[in-house]
Amino acid sequence: MATTTANQQAAPASPGPLKRIILIVLIAIIAAGAAGAGVWFYMSKRSPAPASAATAAAPAPLAVPLFFPLESMTVNLQSDDGQQHFLRIGLTLKLNDPKTQQELSDHMPEVRSRILLALSNKHPEELAPLEGKRALATELQTLIEQPTDKGAAPIHVQDVLFTEFVVQ
């Protein structure tokens, strides 16, 4: 009988089906929690960027600029050396809206007169360097933006662009 007892003690006890089910359920819960945490982390990092990009793009679409070319002008320049110097200039105005273009068209003789008077007071030496041309563009922008009628709002010009610039 001693041999029978030893054989029964050597056989390992098999885990019950309840322990296996509990182990499988625990592994499934841990895996589901890890997956949920990963999805939450990923979505919390990604959600604000597309939402802010969509809201920033929707209210402010970029307006297409409107270019308004002026007729070329030829002007006598001031000269200290006794020689005649001429400036042939072509301008294009960068505007925001067609209303501004219409207002400029309605008052073009006044605008051209302002430009011609300002250009006729320039010396060739002032206009030769790049800084002189940039200063001239800024000065012309200021002249063009001045109201043509008393009490009228100033005209807004985004930029004055040179399409032709010849000093002789």
C-alpha cells in the first residue's frame, strides 16, 4: 500500500477550470485597458491641431490682390549740372478691392497730377540707389492714399510696384 500512496502524491494537482477562466479574464481586462489608454492618449494629442487649423482657415480666406496698372509717365527731373534728365516710370498699384480701383479711376487726373509733381522735384542721384527707389515707392503710396475730396476717407493702397523705371 505504500507504493500506491506515493504514486498518488507524485501526480501534480491540475488547476480547476475556474482558475483558468479568471486568468484569461484578467489578461483580457489588462489588454483592453492598455488599448483604451493608448487610444485616449493618441486622440488627446491629435484632436486640438485639426480643430484649430479648421477654425483658422474658415473665417479668413486669403483675398486675391487686385493689380491696377497706371499709364506710363515721363517727367523732367531736377538737375544741378545743367543737363536735362528724364524719368520714364510705369506704376502698378496693388489694391484690396474693386471699390478702391473704381475710386482711383474716378479721380485719376488728380492722382496723376500728384505723382507728376512729386517726381518732377527729384534729382537723378536720389533715384539711382535701391533705397531711393524704395523711398520713392513709399512716398508715392502716401500721395495716392490722400483723400481726393474734403472729408472723404483715405484710399488704401497695399503697395506701389514699378513696372518701368528709366532715368536718362
